[in-house]
Amino acid sequence: MQEKKFDYRAAILMTLIITSVLILLLLHRDRSHDESVKMVPTGVGLTAPDFTFPDLDGKTVKLSDYRGSVVLINIWATWCPSCVDEMPSMEKLYQKLKGEDFEILAVSIDSSGTEVVAPFIKKYKLTFPVLIDPEETIAIAYRITGVPESFIIDKDGRIVKKIIGPIDWANPEALRYFHALTQKPWPGK
């Protein structure tokens, strides 16, 4: 009786094919099942994709709950020098516009989440709401190219401006822009 030889080439080829298929499936998996972000087309003039993330205290925060207010969404990370540089000006903007229909939602995409974000917020004495998204689902929904990226949302929930990179949020021009947006009437109130 003839003994069959094991075909190592075929085994290696089959292993490579299976591994490749698994990698492709992982890379192209459908993330739309993630309920923290509603996947919709995004861009200036379109409705901002809704999202739900925890804040530093674990309280759930949903973008759509701020309908009727102007919202500055800032997507950032503690490891990003430009993000760190713009945070003090965001705090100044927040303090100047408190009481007007305005909110900042700073969404951290740090993979370590609250563990690294909470000490950062304390160190820089930031008082605006900070949300935690270690899975970076907001990056996909808003199609960001890097951090920081910011989106200005009007009272109707539409994106009116996208800003790539850091800016001085407390400069007079930015303050006038936000003040004008907050003064526009909103029929829902």
C-alpha cells in the first residue's frame, strides 16, 4: 500500500487564503450596528450624525438632546499636541457663551478612555462637557481625517462649518460668529 505524502504547499496556500479572507472581513466589517453613532451622510448643510457617548461621570450624552442650541463638536485626543494647544481657547469660548443657546461637546478618541482623559481635564481646568469614545466611532461617522477636527452644528442640527486642525476659539471673530448663530430664532422654542 502506497503512503500518501502530506502536501505542505497546499496546506500553506490554504492557510494563507483563509487568513486573507479573515483579515478582509475584519477590515470591512459593518460598524453600523454600533448604536453609539448613527451612520448618515455627513457634510456642511446636512444633518449632523447623531451620537451617544458617556461623559466622564458615565452619564449618557446624546447630540440630538441639544437640538435648539448651537453645538461645537470637537474631536480630539490627549496625545495630540494641537488638541492640547486649542483647549484653553475652547474653555474661554465656553465661559463667554454660557447662558446662550450654546454647548461644546469635546469627544475624546483616546483608546484608554477616562483613565487618561479625566486627569487631562483636571490638569487644564476644563469645564465644558467631555465625552469618551475609545472605539473612535465618531471618527467614522463624521469622516474625520485627523485630530483635532471640529464641527459647528446649528440649532436645527445641521452642520454649518467643519474645521480641520486647531484654531483660537476665543478670538473676536469666532466669538461674533457663535454669538450670531446663537441669536438666530429657532421655531422649536
